[in-house]
Amino acid sequence: MKRLTELLTRTSRTFALSIRLLPAQLRHEVSIAYLLLRVADTFEDADLWSPQQRVDALARLDVLVGAGDVVAAVTESDRWAAARPCEHEGYLELVRELPALLEALAGLAPASRSTIVRHVRRTIVGMGGFLSRGDVAADLAITDLEDLRQYCYVVAGIVGELLTELFVEQGQFPREYAVALWAQAASFGEGLQLVNILKDADEDALAGRSLLPAGIDRSQLFALAHRDLDSADLYVKTLRAAGASWGVVGFTLLPVRLARATLDRVERDGPGAKLTRADVAEHLSALR
């Protein structure tokens, strides 16, 4: 678990804070799931690779995760890291640790392992699908608002569903609350992703990723993000009403509050505006 925590700290700032709030078993499971998804993100965003290299790496990663093939992952992870998909040393370190992640995954209870494998693979396949559209001669581009929503679903809405399945499996919530959580799960993840896209719009454009559709007024995108975050707030309220532990509530509440504050700042100051470490610390201390 200590190594997972180190990798989380190296590859994520806010997620490494919120995941500490989860109960021990969930924290272990969600850490493994998150880090596998971060490997997929590294390949999707690999700005030093061609789109075809990214598609090929995602396809191979899908096979490795599905098979839990630690031996093959040793060779592949070394090859991928040597090929340097990016300059971020934390992400390169994470790619090299793929065999250890698959070993940790294999040690989980069968139900949790099956949940993580299924949803991680759905995300990997979805990412590859977006990258492989057309002749793979150009980088990722989102064409319209519905395309944007589908992209946010693939890279984050599925994550909301993964988390919900783990929460419901372990929380044993009454059926009506489980049904409500499932209805809100995708929006919970999509809202957080859309805020990140709006925040990083200029940086993505420089890297060749057109994640905001041309011709769509930014006010529409901000309105959509606010609606998704309203759904995320409702998701957290449903967890409270269902009797979820404070750790589960806090884990979901912190990123929603940070996303809301970030969205307000980006709406006011434009892309690139971010919360400071002091802002994040303030939101963390204000939880409850």
C-alpha cells in the first residue's frame, strides 16, 4: 500500500488528498483502479508519440489488464517507458510499475477485481476509439457538444460508474439509494472532467488536442459544467442519505467542491486559472 501511495503522490495532487479519506479496503481498491487509469491517460495524452503509437499502446494495455499478464507486462512496461511517451517522470515511473499494479489487482477479492477490470477496460477501449477515428493522421479532436459529452463519459463518466459499483458492493445501501446513485454516477465523473477541459483548454490546444468543439459558445460549455456539478452535488447528498461512511462522502465531496471553485475561477479569469495549494488546503479543512 505504501508504494501505491507514493505513486499517487507522484501522479496526482488532489486525488492523493481525497483518497486518504476512504476506508482502508476501498482506498486500496480505488488506488489500484486510479493508477491503472492513469497509465491509460498517459498513453492517450502521450504528446511525444504519434496517434498510432498511442492507439497501439492502449490496445496492448487492454489485453494486459484483461489477462492480468504480469510477465508480459514486465517487457511491455520497460519498452513503453524507454520510448518515453511524455517527459513527466512520475508518469514514466508509473508505466514501469504496471507489473506491480497487475499483481496488486490480482490480490483483490474476485468481485472487486472484476469490477475494476471491466470498467478500466471500457475506458481504455473508449480512449482508443476516439484516437483511432479517421486515418489516425491527426490528433484527438472533438467535433460537437454531443461528441464532447461522449468523450467526458469515456474518460470520466465510466470512472463514476466504477466507483459507484465499488461503493454499492461494500456499502450494501438500500435499493432505492443504489438506483439513485447509478442514475447520477456518470454525471459525477463527467462534471469533473469538463471542468478540467475548460481549465486546460489553452494547454491542450498547444499540444494538438482540440477538446472544445469549434463554434460552440463558451457560455454553453460553462452552463453544461455547472449542470453536471449540480448532479455531482446530488450524488454526494445521496451517499449521505444512504448512510455511506464519512470517508466515502468526503472522498466524493472534496473533488466536487474543488471543481466548483475551479470552474468559477476559470469562468472569471479564463483558461489556465487554477486553485492554489492554499485554496486546496482550505477546502480540505472545510469538509463536513
